[in-house]
Amino acid sequence: MPSSDVSRGLSAQLAAFVADSVFADIPDPVKAHGTRAIFNGFGTALGGSSDQALQRLSGVLGAFSSAQKATMIGSSLRYDAPTAAFLNAAAMNVFDFDDNHTGTIIHPTAPVLPAVLALAETRGMSGKQVLHAVILGIEIACRLGIAISPGHYSRGWHITATCGVFGAAVACSKLLGLNQERLIWALGNASAQSSGLVETLGFMAKSVGVGAAARNGLMSALMAEAGVEGPSQPLEGPRGFLPVTSDSPQPELALEALGAKWEILRDSFKPYPCGIVLNPVIDACLAARNAEGFEPLQIASVRVRGNPLLRARTDRPNVTTGREAQVSAQHAVAVCLLKGRAGVAEFSDEMVADPDVRSFRNRVEGIEIDEAIGVDAAEVELQLEDGTVRQVRVDFATGTLKNPMSDDMLRDKFDTLASYGCPALHPAPLSDVLWKLPDLDGVKRLMAAARPQT
């Protein structure tokens, strides 16, 4: 099919794919990966549930909540469905500890899963329906990201939010059983609400973009259900999402092997709460830290070499908050070499203000660009006081597709985040029910387990 024909039919074909999808036809590896994505999403939401940004957001939005029917993960409070979707999405993404789609840098679960959970909890839907909807939502969000990458992100659009709203919209539309026409309307409603800027990274405002993507995606589907019409080509039309937000959109890539090749299988899980491009840097620093005879105070200077995106996004030597530290190579190097850890506490306001860490950041002399190094790789060079030079190179960071986190690692991450963000919750019952998600008749038991015991 010529690319022009594909372009004219993109919205219709994606809508038909979602409307016609049958859970039994989803490959077992895709179902398994979708379950892992949901498990990881709940863990990151627990970790972020008590963050200061969430406290402030819940204070603002909760004042207008019209009902108490949907759960905020890690909280005893309940809200109306749109507010719960917003807050859970913000919590999942606030530490940058959620999943990451290789090739687009979309964190797809954060905008999609909370919208689905809010709708499923208020309308009494099953675990199988939730899993099916989340898989489809992630798939559409990532495929749209591919069609506008890399120019979209390079121009400053926060792709998790801008594409995530479409994923949330189609996922909720699937739960509602909307037909192809109304799915296109849902995409049109989402296109009117797609936003998010890279400029907000390192600030609480980033969570506003991701939360809004989940809430607006849910509302887009509900509007379509109610008959709110949209354009016939909201994605590929002359002034549609793709041509407006990308200089060189490739809509044909969004349809490539649709239903045969699953982009969700390129969704990876992160071992560290920071920007994805920092993962290989952290791996390298921790490897150096664990070497026999290592003494951090003997280090005179540090140089980091990596992909151009590493410097573009993380060359931030003078951070003042934990949020900024999540996208600072200088802070990541300092805290890993000094403390030998890279958890949520290491990217907190307290750690940023630590005088030893602050002083050590000055030893990171620069970030060198090497076009031949992929985003999954990095090299760290340590210059010691005695003139000795030590180099550590990581070709495939922990959590990448070629070096993935195991289920046991995900369980450890889940338990650690639950303890950090919601110590009143017993994580074992929630963990157990999440792994059995496809067998649940309804999600009320799941959401009850996500609330702390009083």
C-alpha cells in the first residue's frame, strides 16, 4: 500500500485494530509482558504516592472530586475516576522509575494503566479486560511515538504525555466496547488534549503532563461513548497530530506488522529512578565502586562518554532538588561513587544537599559525545590522584532488552518502593493478586489491596 494511502487511513486502521481485537488472539508472551508492566506500574505508583508533588496535586484536585469511587494507589483516600487516573499516573511517573519503550523513550504504562484502572473499578470490569485494554493502549501509544520519532522529542514535546493520551483513550474505549467510528472520535478528542513539554523535566510540572494524559484519555473515551464527535483523520489529517507535532512524520511505521509485531515487547523496566539515558552511567559507576581497593576520595576527576542524548538531557551540574537530580549525570556519578547505591533516596532533596555529594559533583569534568555509542551504553573514566586512569564501559545497561530485569528483580523493586512510599501497606497480598490479574472476575479486590491497612 502506498504511503499516502496508509496516511489517509491511519486513524481508521488503528481504531479498527483496537475494536476488532480479541483477548484470546493476543500472544501469550505479550500477555505475560503486559502483566509485568502492570506489576511494575503498581510498584512505581506505591513509591511515588507520598511524594511532595502528589501531596500537592491531590490537595488541589481532591478539593473538586465529585465522588469517592476510585482508588489512589498507596492511599486510603478515594476520588472520582478522572482524578484517580490523574493522581495514579503522576505517582507512577514522578520518580522516572516506570517502564520505557526502546526507540521512543515513552513511559507507556503511566498514562495508560491508571485510566483503565479508574474506569474498571467504577464500572466493575474484570482483570482480563484490564490487561487486554492496557496491552492495546500501550501498543497504540508506542506506535504513534515511532511515527513521529525522533523529531517530536527533539523539538521539546514530552512524548510520554503527548502519545500517552492516545493510548489511554483507546484503552478506555476498548473497555467501553466502542466501535470503530467512536474509537476514531476518542482519538479526535484526545488529539485536542495532547500536550507535554520536555522543559518540565526535573520539575513537578512534568507530573501534571503525565497525569493529564491519563485523565484526558479517560475523558476522551467517555466523551466518544456519549456521542462527542471528532474529525475522521485526527492523527494523519493535514492539521492532525502527526503533521503538527513532527517535521517528518512516518504514519506507515505505526501500521507496520500491526497485530503481528508487538511494540509492548520492546518495553523495558528500569532499575534506577532517573532518566533512562543515565542507566548505563550508573551501572558503570557502581561497577567501579565495587572494584577491589576502590576509594572514592582518591578520585581527582571523572569523565563520562555516551550517546548525544546523554549530554542533551543530563548535563546538569548545578542541581538543587531531587527532581532535577533525576536528570543529572553529575549527580548520578557522584552519588553512585560515594554511596554505592542508586535508589529513590539517592535522588532526593536531602541527597542533593549533602555537602559531600555536592562537592563531588564538581569532579565530573564533562560529558563527551560519541555518535557510535547507543543510548543503552556509556563509558566512565576515573582519573585518580596518583595519575592512574580507570575505565569502565557498559554496553547494555541493566533493564535494557539485552539485559532485562528478571521477575525476582521486579519483585525486589516492588517491595522496596512499597516500603519507601507507603510503609503502612503490606505489599505481599497486592503483589500476589497482581500476578493473577487475568484470572480476576473484578478489580475491586486488586484495588482494595492497593490501599494501606488502617
